[in-house]
Amino acid sequence: MAQVTGDTLLVVGRTGNGKSSTINSILQKQVTTRGDEISVNTNGDLTLIDGSGIGDTGDDMIVTPRDLIDSIKEKMAQGFTALLFMLKYGVRFTQQEKNAVKTVKSIFGEDVFRNWGIIVMTHGDNFELDQDEDYCQSFQDWCQDQRGDIQNLFQECSGRCVLFNNKRPDDTQNQVLNSFVQKVKSTVKRPYSMLDFNHAKNMRDLWMQQNDKQYTVTIPDEDLISRPTANIHHYKSLMNARNMVQVLILAVPAILLYLWTFIAALIYIVLYLLVAYWKYNDQINALICSKKKLYISSAV
Ligand SMILES: Nc1nc2c(ncn2[C@@H]2O[C@H](COP(=O)(O)OP(=O)(O)O)[C@@H](O)[C@H]2O)c(=O)[nH]1
Ligand SMILES: [Mg+2]
């Protein structure tokens, strides 16, 4: 995608919607991005930021809200030209997708979609499969046919919605994306900057507060297996809490048992000495007296 030079695209959306695959398609090379952090990939002058975690909500969240915001601040210090919001073609626009939109707005500000948003719909191969000889529809027509919240989102982005087939990427989808990036640039005339980010501070703080609470929810163990890419920090903190409880449960009785054994041994020794003293009192006195006599006589 050589045309988009000097631009930075921030890629966000729920985990599994195709962020990493789309970055590979745009850069036309395989770049590895770690699932639990925001990574930056550049190809010439084009920079793509994989905003993993931005758009995940509730149990899907893979880092603490605070860590996520710190990571965003660091990686997008230079701002971004456009925000690519990933959706998956063929999957209903569920409450979780709506929450993802809300999260992105809470982090970057209410106007982020209106000014800088481009919807990228992955799984374009499924769109092609849905077309048959009798009924063939363009993707733009399909977008216009949508109703409800997804239509509102399309409108908010002024129809900037591109279909991506990451299984068989071609240059056409990159050209369409490029035309939308140019549209964003000519409409808003400036990249999203730290100034815009700072404007959204109040909303973001509120979001952090709400999600920090949600974040303490216990995740079942099997989730660790079904989501291998899930964030280590999340589970680490969870495991730490669990370990603390386990340590307390095991350690407190062990310490009590140890103390009790020690006290019992002490009582036994004292009692033994008392009994011994009482039992052999006469012999001990006799021994002491004889020693005294011996001492006195030797002195005389
Ligand atoms: N068939 C098909 N699969 C895709 C497409 N884009 C992504 N995927 C698959 O969707 C899954 C999640 O994609 P990934 O890029 O890891 O999503 P991320 O979690 O948002 O980074 C992977 O198995 C991809 O191979 C696409 O356009 N078509
Ligand atoms: Mg990824």
C-alpha cells in the first residue's frame, strides 16, 4: 500500500475480528504481533499500530484498563491518521460489538469515529461466497441495506467501510482503504493527536473506574485453556490473589500447629522437671548437704 505514506493507522476491535491478519494484508508481509500488547509495525512510511485489547470488554479484556491506557499513550504518542475499527462479516452486530464501539469512544473521545473512523470488515471471502448468479450485490449496497446500530455506525463514519479478504488479499482492498484514509485526511485535515486524547480524559477515567471493578471478576480455569493468547497480566493478578488465599488457608493452620507443638513441648518439659524435682527432692537435698559438708570440712 505504497500510496499511504507518512500515515499511521491504529487498528482496534474485539480480539478475533482480524486485526493482525489485516495488518499483514495491508503491509503485504507477515508480521508477528503479540496478542497481549500494542505493537507497532512499519513498512516504509506507513505505520500500523495493532491496538490489541482496545475494543475488548468484560471477560474478553486481556489487560487491566490502566495498563491498556498506559500502553496506548506510549505507542500512539505521535497520534494517528485514521482509526480502523475491525468487524467480522457474517457475524451479527451483537451487544459486545456495541460495547466495543463504546469502549473505543470512551478511550479516544466521542468524535473519534466521526472524524477518523474507518470500518474494516474482515472475512470478505464469506461475502463472496454469499453472492450467487441470481443475486449479486456490491459491498457498498450491502452496507446501505443494514439497519439499526450497525447502520448508525456506518453513518457515523460517513460510509467509510471497506471489505477485507485476508485469506486472499489483493491490492484492490488496499486501494479502497487508501481512498478512505485520504478522505479522512481531507475532511478532518489533521491527525488525531495527544491533544484529542487529553480532551477525552474525563470519559476515559470514568471508563477505567468502571472496568477496574469489572476486572476483578474471577475467570474460570477452562478459560485459560480456551484462550491461550489471553493476557498473562490478567491471569497473573488472578493467580496471585488465588495463591494468596491458598497460602493463607495452608499457612495459618500450619503455623498454629507448629506453635501448639512448641507450647505442648514446653509444658511437658516444665511438668517433667517439676515431677522430677518432687520425686527426687530428698536425694537432691542430701546430695547438696553432703557437698556442703565436704566443702566446709575441706575448708577447715
Ligand atoms: N476466512 C477468513 N479468516 C480470517 C480473515 N481475517 C482473519 N481471519 C481469521 O480470523 C482469526 C482471527 O484473526 P486475527 O487476525 O488473529 O484477529 P485479532 O485477534 O483481531 O488480531 C484467525 O484465525 C484468522 O486467520 C478473513 O478475511 N477471512
Ligand atoms: Mg491479533
